[in-house]
Amino acid sequence: MKGNIFSRYDRQIWVLVIGSLINAFGFSIAYPFISLYLYGYKGIPMGSVGFALMVAAVAGALTQVVSGELCDRVGRKIMMNIGLLIQMVAFTLLGFAVISDAGYDEFLILLTLREIAGGLYRNIPQVMVADVAGPGERIGAFSLIRIGANLGFAIGPVIGGIMAMHSYSLMFFMTAVTSGIYMIISLVILRDTLPGITGKLIRLEHMSPWMDRPFIIFCAVSGLIMLVYSQMMTTFSSYSGIFANVPESQIGLLFSLNGLMIVFFQYPVARYLEHFRLTTSLAAGSSIYAIGFVIVGFCTDFRGLLFAMFIISVGELVITPPSMAIVAQMAPSDMRGRYMSVAGVLSNGGIAFGPMVGGYLMDFYSARIEMMWIILGGIAILCMAGFIFLRSRVSFEVDRPTAI
């Protein structure tokens, strides 16, 4: 489509960009520091922290299945608003949990509630983008959503790192407020994009996504790479604070580097990736992840971790838009919610098990911590091979970023 970047994409996409920015800003104030708070301040073993995050993520994944079904039946917008409302409640209660010095069980319940909220709305922006953007526009449109989210993510951790030195409870209260703002934007401005929506239940007649073999292969390999990537939001901050002795304020700067790189480079990288098959980009991104996470294990100061975060962020730039686009192109138009929810359940299964796996690796290899990160790098290499294998299992048209 001709025209400048603002006229190239539907107004709905720009509303989602702004909403994602606000939501990610609030979310990143608090969430990257949860494992550090539980491990470093409350003295909970990292394995137990990982188990709590795993239970929460599993609950969120199961909720995603229900949300995807309802998303395709009753509409996108209502599921987003319900999820954001529950998220606002969850972060408010987490703030009070910090004030009252709640125990492990209370935090497990509240983290689970937060993940249930995320499961309800997490995939809705991507589904809406797939609804309104044509195949040739999707990589660019998905990259804009990520730019908005990561602009918020670039700012949030810096503020969160400063808040963490004074008040963890205030971090959670701030996130509750931003969740409410995003919900208001959704209620007032967003329109529902469900194809042929009439306000009634929609009958779905296509084959179940669970029977789509190339799609399931993609989801399985994505689950492994997400297991590796999830360490950035969990054990990376714990490693930085405990093993590399980096203060919280500088940990926030590490996450801000990631956010800023997405903001400034995601769109041009996404447009460049349109010259390559989607599976090629996925394999390349996995190999870059492998390098970045292995480097983490040999970092002992802020500068080393900054370099490692740079490499990991490059991998994220390469792998994420194609992973969104390939699901959108595999899915029938009236089953995008179901396909994306199944993709979320299976590929984000890595997020569910990642914190627990990383936590136990960190506990087990605490005397030789570099081994933990070498193992994670090996998993990323395995994923690279998996995406190369997938290349032979999907049609050329599905695998093209600009398929029509």
C-alpha cells in the first residue's frame, strides 16, 4: 500500500499501538522485578519462585484456550476488556500483598490471577491486526504493535528500578492504574474486528487447529524458544542482581536497552525480513538467541550484561514479527482467535515452564552458573534446527511474508 507509514495502516492498528505502549509501560514497571523481590528480599528459593511462575503461566495458558474460542464467537473487544479489568484488580492486590508482607502462597495465587487476566486478552491485539491488515502488511503492522509495547518497556523498567529501591508496593499500584487506562481506551475507541460479527454466537466449520500438523510443529518449536526467551524476564534479573552484583537501577537500564532497540529498529528490520521466508527468519533469530544467552553466563558486570542484552534483543527483533505473521497466515479468517490462542498455549508453554526450568538450573549450577546459560543456548540451537525442518512442511505461499 502506498503512502507514508501513518496512512499505510488502519486507524485501529494505531490505537492498538498506543494502548500497547501504555500497558507495557505499566507492566514493565513491576513484572521484571517480581522474581528478584521474592528471591532477594523474601528469601524464597529460585526453584520455588520458578514453580510459582510456572503454575501462574499454566493457568494463563489454559485461560487462553477459552479466550480464543470466545474471541471467535462473541468478539475480540469484550475479551480484551474483561482481561484488563482482572489485571487491574490483580496488580492492586499484589501491591497490598507487599505492604502486608504476604507469604508465598498468597503471591502464588495473585500471580496466577494476573496470568489468567493476561490469558484473556494477550492475543487480542494480534488477532485484531490480522483482521484488518492484509498479508503483505502484517509483518510491518505486527512490528508497530511491538514498537509501541517496547517503547513502554524501555521506560518502565527504569522507573521500576528506582521504585524498587524505595517501594515495591507502589510499582504494583502504578501498573494497576495503567491497566485501567488501557481498558478505557479499549472501551471508548476500539471497534470489534471479528469478521461478520452480529452480536450472536458464530458457528465454526473449519478443521480444528489441533489437527493442523505444520501448525502444531511450529507451536512446539516456538514453545522451546520461548522457554529460553522467558529467562530474560525471570532468571536474567536474578542473575544480574545476585551473581553479577548489579543494582536494581542498572538492571532497569538493561531492560530499557531491549525496549529502545525494539522501538528504533523493529520496523526497519521487519521490512527487511520481508525479503526472506518466515521460517528462515525464525531459524536465524533462534541462533542469535543462542549466542546471547550463552554470553550471559560469562558476564560478571554491567557492561558484559549490556552486551549480552544487545545480542538477545537482536534475536528478538528477527524472530518475533515472523512468528506472529506465520500464525495469521496459517489460520482461516474466522478462526484466527482459536489459532492464535492455541499458538499461545503451546508456544507460550515455554513461558510457563521456563521460569521453573531456569530456576532449578540456577539453583543446581549456582557454583558453575555459566553451565545454566550454556544449556539454554543449546536449546536455542535445537530450535533453529526445528524451524529449518518446518520449512519443508509448510507451503511456499504460507511461508512468504507478502503472501496474497
